[in-house]
Amino acid sequence: MVNISFKEYKAWDAPIRIFHWINFISVISLIFVALIMMYKKELGISSIEAKIALKELHVIIGYIFVINLLWRIIWGFIGSKYAQWAYIFPGKGYIKEVRSYIKSISDGNPRQYIGHNPPGRLAISIIMLLLIFISFSGLIRAGTDIYYPPFGSYITQYIASPGGDSQSLVPYNPKGTDAEKVNHLKKIKKPFGKIHKYSAYTLMLIIIIHIIAVVRTDIREGGSIITAMFTGTKLLKKKPADLEP
Ligand code: HEM
């Protein structure tokens, strides 16, 4: 009988795991609501009230997503070792690490990591960047479209007709607004909508690649990396490449 001994390593602390699953659930919910927003006509949703309600729902889930992301960004500076940005973002020595990783795979003896493997580090960095783009553009559109915080009050103050009450403005209702400024705002908000949509499409593609890569790595190299996102612990056969002496 072959005797393979596994060793347990603490990879992901509790805040990382909580972030991951809140992020996962909020992204799926945001995609679900966004799809209804995009296909509302086909779904027979035509009233302006329903259109606003859908955007409100998307934005409220969006706040959970943004707060969770902000917390993760902070945790990347103060959290445990493998939560740190220094261990995630490609920096000094990254290319060398990628080469060693690729060589270990072609030699049939893939390196194992407690944190992310080199391609995983790149994927997480791109995902984080996209999440930031999506958050910022989403918050801008939340302000311009339905006057929601944090930018909504600046928007209403800008588009209110001179001497009018900015607090009484209602989304998608021109009453009390300055037509010229509303037109100007439309031009400004358009690129943010594009950034938001295309970043969301790119994110969806990367999420699919990420899931396929994680499942493949778990099957090919072991390490129980999927279970580790629930338990925090990886079970590795080899000495991890990112274990410091
Ligand atoms: C991963 C997270 C997110 C995904 C995948 C996503 C996806 C999308 C998509 C595909 C649309 C286009 C819908 C349409 O054209 O009708 C959209 C619109 C919108 N999203 Fe998000 N979104 C996310 C996060 C957020 C966040 C965090 C906020 C703000 C708190 C937000 C606010 C908005 C707003 C206001 C719109 C309407 C803009 C428009 O009509 O073009 N989204 N979102």
C-alpha cells in the first residue's frame, strides 16, 4: 500500500472566507437582477416605477458588495499572511515563480502553495481590479440614475433648476430639473454605464475561467483548495512553495 502523508496548513483566515462567500452571493444576485434589468421588455416589465425599483434593488445589493469589498481591501493590509496583497499582487520575483510553476507542471510534479498559485495570483488581481471598476462606476450610476448615495445629493444639486428644491427631484421625472444640465449629465454618465457593463461581462468570463481552473487544479494537484475556502485549511502532500523557513 502506498503511504502518502498529508500535512495541514492554515491558508485562509475567517474574514477571507466570509468575504469570499458574501462576494460570491452578492455577485450572483447582482447578475440576476442585472439580467432582469436588461431583459425587462422581454419579461413584460414596462412601468417606470418597476424600472426604478429594479435599479434600487440592484443598488442595495450593490452596497453590500461594495462594503464587503472595502473591508477586503483593508484586510489585505492587516490580515493574516496569505490574505495580504503583498502575497497576492504580482511583484518582484513573480515571473521567476511562474516559470518554476510551469516547469514543475511539465515535469509532472506540480508545486503546491498554501496561498494562491502564480496564475491564481494574477486571476485574483484582475478580479479585484474589475470589482473596483464595477463598484465605482455602479456608485456613480446609482447617483445619476436614482439619486442614491454617495453621489446622489451632488447630482440633484447640480441638475435642479435655479432656485428649485433639489431634494424634491424624482428619478426619471423632469419636474424641477434644468434641461440643459440634465443633457450634460447624460453625456457624463454614459461612459460610466459602459465601464460598468463591460467590466461586469469581463468579470463573468473570468469567474467561469476561475471556477474551471480551481476545479482542475484541485483534481490534478490536490490540496483540497475548494474545501479550504470553507474550512480555511489546505491538505498538502509536498512542502509548499510559499512556506517560508
Ligand atoms: C459584480 C457586481 C455587479 C455586476 C455583475 C453588475 C452588473 C450590471 C449590469 C450587467 C448592468 C446593466 C444593466 C442594464 O443595462 O440594464 C448594471 C447596471 C447598473 N448597476 Fe450594476 N453590477 C454590479 C455591481 C453594482 C454596484 C456595486 C452598483 C452600485 C452600488 C451597481 C449599480 C448599477 C446601476 C445604477 C446600474 C444601471 C446603469 C444603467 O442603467 O446603465 N452595480 N449592472
